[in-house]
Amino acid sequence: MWLLHGLGWAMGWIAFLASSTYRRRFLENAALARVPGAQWRKAVGESGKMVAELPRLWMGSDVPIFWDGKEHVKAALELQRGIVFLTPHLGCFEVSAQAYAAAFGIHGKPMTVLFRPPRKAWLQAVVGAARQRPGLLTAPTTLAGVKQLIKALKSGRCIGLLPDQVPPEGMGVWAPFFGKNAYTMTLSARLALQTGATVLVAWCERLSWGRGFVVHVSPMAEVLSSDMQIAAGQINQSMERLICQLPSQYLWGYARYKTPRSTES
């Protein structure tokens, strides 16, 4: 892993220097959040590490995983109301679901994650097999997938969502994210309110020199409003607080403020 991370760091900087579009978006997003120079420069390399570590996480042996807040997961499972895990594009979000599956999913409480398959056919089989593992299920980004998520929550199981991912047109609202309006999904709030599930925020910190990962879990600070506009703002603020804990591992190059794609395209 340390070697992959070293290669990934170089990849991150090559992408940053080679693409003016990516570099401009990266710097603009970091500036909105007032990220210090030392932190966003680290984030350039960390973004590359995220890509380079994927083959190891998908096809290699288990990696060292440590927990911070595991008791919150146990307490939520005991309530048997289901759990909605909200995870931003921070650190190694791929490991967050794997860690839950290994610790809880294989013991009868699997996690279902919303999953948009890659467009390239050859990659669909690889990614699909990597993410469909014991204790971890995937749901497509369709109406059938949403029904699968609802069923999981009503069965007392849990689901995982990336709430800072831009949803298709008509499936979100415009809400502030680091002071600028971003199209924000309402699905996570609707699912939690409709099923009475517990909402937990989680993110996975990447340790240096390939030493493993730390999964951080905590309850959401506020009770979600039934008003979707307000709820979207609450979720964005929660994600901001997580990101500010370690801005050097957020994907600042992600097009968070883009116009949502049409559901007809």
C-alpha cells in the first residue's frame, strides 16, 4: 500500500499540473472553503492516492482498519430502525463500506450502497464484483434501487450514501455548501424521515505510509427537518464539519457545483 500511495501522490500532481480545468476547479473549491495552502497542496497528492489504492482495495487482501466511534454503530443497530450512513468524498470512502461489512454486515446486518456502474462495460464487471462482497450489497441509481434502499431500512439494516454527490435534475435542491449554492440530493433526508432510520455521519481517514485507515463515525448533530430545503442545508453543514476535520483528504477537484444532468439524457 505504501508503494501505491507513493505512485498515487505522483499521479495526483501530474493530473493537477497537466489539466488546467481540473486545477482551476480544485483551487476554486478549496478557496471557497478557505483551505490553507499547506492543506490543499497535500490534497493534490491525496487525490492521487485515492485512485492508486483502488486495485488493492478491490482485489487485494484486507487492509488494517481502526475505528473511532464504533459504539455509535452498535447503539444504532440495537434500535433496529435502520441506519443511514452519510459519507462525503473525504479520505477513502471506499473503505468505509468495506469496514462496516467486515465488522457488522457479515453478522446479519448488511449494508446497501447506492451505486452507479461505470459506463465502460469492461470496468462494470470489475467494480461490481469488488463492491458486491459478504455483508455489502449494491443498489442501482434507479427507482428500483431506491425501493431496495427503503426495504433495507425497514428491515432494520443500513444504507450508505455520498450526500455531496450531485444528483440528477429533479432529485435535489440548491443549498449552500461552503457558502456557494450546490445542487444537493434530498434522497438521504427523505429515506431517513420516511423510515425513521438513525442518521450517522462517517468518513475514513487514510493513514500515512500505508499503515491503514481509521473509520470515524458520529451521530448527526441535528434532527433532520421535514422541509427538504432545510434538510439539505443541514446535511451540507454536517459534511462541511467533517471535511474541515481533515481538508487535506477531501476531493477538491470534484465538480460539486456543476449543473445537474437531465434525467432524460
